[in-house]
Amino acid sequence: MKIITVANNKGGVGKTMQCYQLASHLANKGNKVLVVDLDSQGNLSDTLGVSVQRTLIPEWLIGDISFKDVVVPAEGSYDFYENISVVPASRHLANLSKLLILSEAEVRKNAGRKERLLKLRLAEMESDFDYVVIDTPPMLGDELIMALVASNLILIPTQAQDYSIDGLEELMDTFEIIKDSENPGLKFNIIPSMVNQRRKIEKVRLEELAQSFNVTPPIRNLVDMQESIALRKPVFMMGKRSKGKADYQLLWDSLGL
């Protein structure tokens, strides 16, 4: 089972879009995919046809309930949805940090450190899924740290603009700390997202990124992307002339997915 987290401590960079396209692509290839939505906004859960009033993720993480109590099947019009299961989010997830503090003794007993909770829970279902795709909130909180500890690969959508690139520094510092202390096999790729290739400054920023990081082929800022989420129809199902479809195929090929 391979665990892939999509993360950025800045909002508005296309995280949920990347998660949806990734989960759909993997499921369409016949893989059993678990989507874990750790963003309390719950946008990815909604896109996958799942809506809950109160998520049970905190209770699941600390071991008060089992996996079967928190997972639900994705719902959609296409066959690939049958291969996707979802651990959905809701506004209740914003209370996770407080609940972890209140359950500190239990957490230490079961996992040693709270950062290892998600890794521990996902290991319990390793034989049930081929991939886990994790969406994270746009901040460096407990959810993101746990995802970094649990994952094999981190995908970082980033706009090719100064303020977005500057925000990478804090995330990359955290990445290195987690890699050194908890997860030595952790790898990452930066996905240039919402790219306007007509802007010279964005081309320059992409070149600068490529000099320092593992950068994938870019995803352009296209109408295809907006329609994909609105229609709950992944870009691989769009017409042959779809530029979005072409962009994502190059991305998946570069990642070997």
C-alpha cells in the first residue's frame, strides 16, 4: 500500500483538485483507493459524494472507534467510484488538536507520539487498499505532521509566483525534520499548479524551482479544471482535445502512477 499526501501550508494552490484527479486516476486503473480528508472544510469529501455532519476522524485516530465506523464508499456516476472509499472530514475536525491534548495519556500508550497516530491506523488496513490519498489543511498543524509521518510520497502543488514559492520554505523545513526523525524514506515532488505559461515571470519561477527541487510537468490554469470539480468528472474522461487531460497524463507519467 502506497500512501500519497497532497500538501501545502498555503491555501488556494489546487490541493483538493490534485487529490481528486489523483484518486480518480488510480481508481480508474483498477486500484483500491482510500481517500483520507484531513481538511476540515471537507471539499474533497463533497466532491467524492460524501457529506457528514460530524467526522469521526479524531475518535478513529485515538483508537476509540474502528476503521469500519469512519469509512464510507464514494458516490458518483462513473464506475471508478466503486474503487474509492473515503474517510470524510467536517468542521468537527478543527477540534483535533484539543482532543489530542485531552487524550495525551492514551496516545502515548498506543502510539508513543501523536505524530504517529495516522501511520498506526493506516497500517491496520494495509491489505485492504493499494493506495491512500490524503488531503491536508493549508497550515502546519497536527493533521499535516501526521500525514508526513505516514506517507511514502508528498505532492506539493505550488503556484509559480513569488508569494507562493516563498511559502515553501517553512514546509520544506518541516519535511526535512520529519524525514530525519520519523520517516527516512519520505520523498516529495513539487507540482507547478494553475500555471499561465504566457507570463514570462512564471516561466522564470518554474526554472528557479527546478534548480532546487524535484519538479513535475506543470498543470495549466484551464477551464477544464473548474469544470472537472463542478461536474465531478475527472479530466481523464474529457475529450481528446482537452489540454487538462494532456497535462495530467504527463504528470502521472512523470510520477510513475
